[in-house]
Amino acid sequence: MRRQQPQLAIAKHVLVALAWAGGGLVVAAAATGDQGRDISREFRYLMGTSVEVRAAGGTAEVRAEAIGEAFGAMAEVDRVMSNWRADSEITAANRDAPDFDVRLSDPLFSVIQAGQLTADRSGGAFDMTVGPAVKLWGFRSRKPHAPTADELAAIRSLVNYRNVILDSEKRTMRFVRPGMEIDLGGIAKGFAVEVAAGSLRRRGLAGFIDAGGNQYMLGLPPGKSSWTVGIRDPDHEGLLGVLELPEGSVSTSAQYANFLTIDGRKVGHIIDPRTLVPCETSLSVTIFSPDGTLADAASKAAFVLGPAKGVAFIDSFPMMLGVIAYRDAAGKVALAMTDRARKVYRPVVTR
């Protein structure tokens, strides 16, 4: 569970086309030798989504042990970081942080610190304190509600990442205002898939972790030098193009993946923390990064920032690349991408 602190210099759904002997949506083989011909996989429901863990290489016993540990690690992340659980560490911290400095576990502090880094670098386009707006629009209760201007004004002071005070030395957090809360829904899964991948890596296995919009790719497909990750067409079945990527984490954020219908109109779940209104600047964002936590948070920030500012934001992380799908002036789907993404992107026509 222990995670290195995010470095300042380095930093829903994607269709992942993963090559395997015989094709299909399956995990890559181990990076060395022929051991990757043996694969084990398992599905469980965790963190509000169906999670798949695939392990390749080693023996069946080693793969089973790794998969079990990977799911256990993700379950622990959920126990620590879920706002939906009354017994989670983040729930207790949200309750106490307005009154005194709350000492956080290393994993929780690390994730919140990464979220604050992303918030600061994006100018607040990502903000873990956006929870009151998420609730107001009905995304927590799944009861759609169009807030009035007065209702939005009433929670305005509660949504501001600058009012979260972190002490890196003491590993503590405190809120400046009562009524605030940290919501890790936009970042915790990225951390979880990376931690889960570590359970495979420690045993010399390759694998693939999929947690509903967040994936971690470990090792390489047999006979391949990269993973092939597809960018879904938001308007049609099929792909706009593919990215050829090394081992690492992929996070995709999209309004088509989670929305409510309010007054006959689809309203996506990604809210701009600066306006408290669901964002329409992008259609989808796909981020690749060696750091799963930052990939998850950055995909939300870039979505809110839109094509031009979003690309500049992604480029501010040297080991990150990204593709932003948006609607151009003619109403057509267009793509903006970082230079690093352009080098590994190729368009496809599947419709």
C-alpha cells in the first residue's frame, strides 16, 4: 500500500484492444520468455464497478496468489478511500478535519497530495472538494436535480482545494471551512489499479488490471513491443484511432459513461469545480502515465480544461501523454493530442 510521493517534475471508458495469441480483449504476456502463454483471470465487483485482474506467466498457483492479493489491495483502497463507506478513513477525516489536524495514513495522504498537485497545476479544473456539487446535482443519490443559482451560491465557499491544508512532515490534513469534504472518486481508482499491478510485478508476472475507466498494463503482449489502446468514437460504435503504448496506466474520462437526464437533457457527471456545473468542453479524454493516480486525476482536469488548455496541462507532466476528443465548430468529433501522443497514435475507421 505504500506509495512514493508524486514528483513535481513528473507528474469513462476507453476501449482497450490487447493483443494475445488468437486476439481478443485479453491481457499481455510476460515481458520475457514463453511463460506468458499461461493466463489466469478473475472478475469481482469493487469500488463501484466490475474489476478484472489478469495475470500471465509463472505457475497457476503463483498467478492465483497474485490475483487474490491484487483484489485484496484494491479492497483495502476502497476501505480507506471510499466516501460511500461510513467506516472508511476518508469519511472519518472529512468529519474531523474542520475541527483539528487529522493524521492520515501514508496511502491516503499520498493520494490527496497527488490530487492537490493536479488541482494546483490545472488551476482548479480538478478539485477533490467538489463533492457538494456532485451531491446537489443528484449524482450521489441518482436523483436528478437542476440546482438554482441560489443553491449553487450556497455551496460555493465549500468547493476550493486551497482550503485544504496539508502538512507533509506531520502527514496531516485540515479544512479551513466547516462543511467541506474530500471526494476521491476522481482519483482513487487510478491509485488502486497501480497498487494491484504491484502484486503481479512482485512475482515477475505480466498482467492487466481493469477498473471501469482505469487500467494498468503490466509487461508486453507476446511478440509485441507495445499495447494497443483504442480511442472510442463518442458518436458511433467503433474507434477513432489507437495508441501504441508501453507498460503503464491508462485513464479515460467521458460524459457518455455516466450521466443523468435532467429536463429531457443528458447531463454528464464531470463537474467543473470552478462553475459547479457539468462540463461540456470535451467529449472524452484518454491519459497515459506511469503513475496511475496522476493519470486518473489528470483525465478529469484535462476534460474540464478542453482541447487547447487541456493539451498544455497534460504536457506539463513530462512522462504523460493524452488525447482529447471534442466537438468542433461544425459539430463533428475532433481530436487534440499532445506531441508525445501524436507519435504513437494512428487513426482507424471502424464504422
